[in-house]
Amino acid sequence: MRSLEPWVEAPLTAFLTESGARLTLLMTGAGQVVAQHGFTRSLDVMSAAALGAGIMAATGELARVMTTVPFESVTHQGTALSLFLAGFDTPRGRWLALVVYGGETSLGLVQLFFGRMVEDLGRAAPAELPVQRVLAEDFEAQLNSSLRSLFGR
Amino acid sequence: MSLSELLAELTPVPGVRGALVVSREDGLVVADALMDDVDGKAVAALAASLAERMAGVTRALGQPEPLVWQLEGSDGILLAAPVPGGLLVVAVANPEVNVGELRLRVLHAAERAA
């Protein structure tokens, strides 16, 4: 498990242990990755983050068309692997989670421990953290730095 | 008979705090009749997980699937009975419940749910 924010590690580790999820990605609403578990290639993480954020944006728009409140989560049930995608509020803003799980666990367990992780993240978040502005000239350097942190190289 | 009517046969037993029909594969609540302090989603997810693991044990031993699982803790009892087709009838009760009566009712409910 790799994280850009140290306070995310304990709640995420507990979630991974309890839920039995195979892959997990935590990202901001804009698709910036905050933490990941199970991915081995940076390209996979970036693709999954972008696609996950896109799915949530699409379902949000669908909810708007249906004149209902935005959906909180989306589940894709597969024969071997399933996908759970959810948006949630943290003290650092709205985040998204993408969770891939197999037959060794269940949607009920993933949902149950995901809810607990969200609560834990709310408690673990530092009270005050400086908001870092991402400038265009710093973007590539910050992106590379984030990927190094997420993949240990 | 609806699933709600089925659960209504379990909840009158003194000491029962709730009853659920659970999707066994997903661990999700299909129907429930619970006291306010019982977290139905948690019970469903954990009961389904327990049932799958215990079924795995009996399969590994070459035995048929049990008719009912009974889990006793210091603060309560959980009974779960599989229903053909992928459901599970679950009851949560206080320790002082008449386990024999509840067990019969859970088994009966599972038969009728099939």
C-alpha cells in the first residue's frame, strides 16, 4: 500500500485487511491519486483513476438528468472480479474510492468496511493542513513526485 | 407468503432483536425486521461471510451443508439457515432467548422461503 498522505495509511490498511479487497485506489474528485493498493504500474493507476472519476462524473450527470441527488456508489458485478466505486466526503474535500474485489469477499463486506474507513478517515485527518496550489509549471514535477511516492521509485 | 411475513414469525420470540433475509453471495439485506440498535447491513455482511466460510469447511470435510449455523457470543446469539437459491434467514437475539424455539422458527422460515 502506498499513500501520499500518511494519515490515510491506517484507515486504508484496516479497510484492506477487513474487506479482503484486491485493489483499492483513493483519489480526489478531480482524479488525483491519494493512495493505492495492489496496482503495480503507474499507467494502470492513472488510467483507473481517470476512468473511475469519469464514471462518477457520468453517474452524477445521470442523477442530474433524473432530477435526483447524486448517486453515492456504483457497483459493477463480474463473474471473477467486481468493482465498487464511491464518492465520500473527507475533511480534505470530496474523494473517490475505486475498489476491486473477488469472490473471496462480498459486496456487503466491502460496503460495510468502506463505511468504517470513511469514518476513520474523518477522524484521522489533521485539523489544519496547508492547501498546496498546483501551478502549471510545477504540475509535471508534482505528478512525477506523486507517482514515485505511490510506487516507491 | 412475503419475506416480511416470514420474518414476522421470528420477531415475536422474546429476546429476538431482529431477523433478516440476506443475499448469501453479496452479503446484502433483502428484507429485515430489526430493532433500531441493530446494524442490519453489518449483520447481513458478516452472517453471509460466516455462512460461506462454514460451508467451505463442511465441503472440505465432504459433508453436506448444515441446516443451521448457531454463533453464540457473550452479548447475543446469531442463527442463520441457508435457503436454496442463495438466500439466508438470519436471526439476532439476546443470550436469554429460548434458543430451541428460535432455532425451530428459523428452520421453518428457511423452508418456507425456499
